[in-house]
Amino acid sequence: MRRLRKAKIGPASNNKESIQALFEAGADVLRFNFSHGTHPYHQARCDLVGEIERGSDHPIAVLADGCAARRKIQQSAAA
């Protein structure tokens, strides 16, 4: 069984060329850190991933990494 290769999408990989390079280097899963950025920011990056995926014969998975732990801590502190 082949392992999946993950890559983080962030400020250094904020354009189509960088995301394409990660994919061509073997990334199967692209991780988005939702602790930072806005919904439109992440939507634009996800749209770029979709464009790249449509141009290839290989699927690209997107991992949405949320900030659940921080929310739990904030909820506990408010109680």
C-alpha cells in the first residue's frame, strides 16, 4: 500500500504555480490551515486546486485542518 504525501498550503504556496509544483512533486493531499485566513482566501486556493486537478488524470485531496481545540478551550474558559 502506497503512503499518501501531504503538503501544507500557506503563504509560500499561495499561487497556482506553487500548488502545481507541490502536486507534480508527488503531493496527494493538500492541507489548508483554517486557523488562519478567511473563507474567501481558502476558497480561492481550493479553486486553484480544482483547476490543477481538472488538468490532470490524478485526484487531489484537500484536508481542512480546523481549530477545534482552540474553540473547546475558549468554551471552557467562558463556562
